[in-house]
Amino acid sequence: MRAVLVNGLLAVLAATVVTTAVAAAARGLGVDLEIPGSGTIPLSGIAAVTAFFSIVGVVIAAAFARWSTRPAERFLWTTCSLTAVSLVPPLIAGADAGTTIALVVLHLVAAALVIPVVARSLRARQLHAVVGG
């Protein structure tokens, strides 16, 4: 379980740093990251939301590691479904095309950095348990 948590939290850190950097790059390219009626999303907001929801993913992984016979498979199905659902708000928020694309990309980048790392850790844990470790 420790490897799942440690690897997961390292992936959360990486996702937080990378998504914040990608958002900063998008801003540098002229994307305003503004949601009508809500204002501009600050980079700290990108970082906080990425970290929060990525940690939620690690908690889900820990729960599957504890209570599922197939934790990696369950984790992948759950987090890929949640990632798909997370794309809806950027698509319906009414932001301009640049902001919408940037937000979708940010969601996908975070998922691409966290999900595989955690799933691999869950598979390794499951294999270790099967082999008799």
C-alpha cells in the first residue's frame, strides 16, 4: 500500500507542476483562461484543483487496493470515467475556444500523469500479493 501512496503522491506533485506550467504557457500564448461569469482562473487555482482531484484519485486507488480483488482494473475504469466526466464543465462553461481547449488539455495532462503511475503501482501490489509477497 505504501508504494501506491508514495508513487501516487509523486504523480500528484508532477501533475500539479506540469499543469501549472502548461497553463502558464497557454497564458503566454494569449489564452486568457477566463470563464464567463466567474473570471480568470489563476495559476494557483489550476494548481490547487489539480492537486485536490489528483489526491482524490490516490484515495480511490488506496480504497481499491484495500477492498478490491482487481484494484488496477477498477481504478482504471473509475478514473478514466471520471476524467471523461471532468471534460464536460470546460465544454459547457461558455469560454472562448482557446480557454476551452486549454482546460480540456489540462484535464487530460493531469490524468495522463497520474492514472498510469497509480495503476502500475496497483498492478505491482496485486502481482506481489498473488506471488505470495
